[in-house]
Amino acid sequence: MAKKIERKISLIMAKLVFLAGFFAVIALFFFLAKEFYKKRQIQSEINKLQEEAQRISKKSLEIQDKIAYFESKDYQEREAKDKLNLRSPDENVIVIKPGLAEEQFITNENIQSVPEPTDRISNQKKWWNYFFKY
């Protein structure tokens, strides 16, 4: 009878050890999965930050290129010519008035097709043209 009790106790102990081992393995897998998930999140965050760093460095290079261009002599000369109406000593400036060039090309045939100036058109005709002409 003592052997039966010892056998039952050893069987119960074996079952308890088996259950404890089973739960330990499950807990181990749970914690490993949790750590794997955290590692993936951290890696994705690292990738996002690396992409942002590359984007920022690219933008920085573009800004440096613009700064170099704005500091160049060519840009400064162009801006001086455009905004301040300056010219270099060896440069000649020619001004072409658009009205004079157009008048020289008008011939007798074209004179008839030239529209009337809007000052001479009556108000009713202006409205008619506004609504019915393209």
C-alpha cells in the first residue's frame, strides 16, 4: 500500500512537473513573441528615422546648392540688371518698343481687318460683342 501511495504521489508529482514545464514553455513563447514584436516596432521606427535623415540631408544639399547659386557672381549680376537696371561697362542695351514694331508690319490689307478701338465703339455694340462674339 505504501508503494501505491508513493506511486500516486510520484504520478501526481510528474503531472505537476509536466504542467509546470508546459506553462513555463508557454510563458517563454509569450515573452519571446512580445520581445519579437517590440524589436519589429523599434526596427520600423529606426527605418523611419533613417528615411527622414536621408530626406533632411537631401534637402540640406539642395539648400546649400541654392545658397551657392545666390552667392555666385552670375546671379548677383542678373539681379542687378533686372531689379536695379544696371549694366556692365562693356555692355550695350537696346530697347525695342512693341508698338512701333507692330505698326511697320501693317499693310493695306491688314488695315481693314484691324478691329476698331474700344473708345469708338458704342456701349450697345460693346455689350453685343461681349455676349455674342467669341
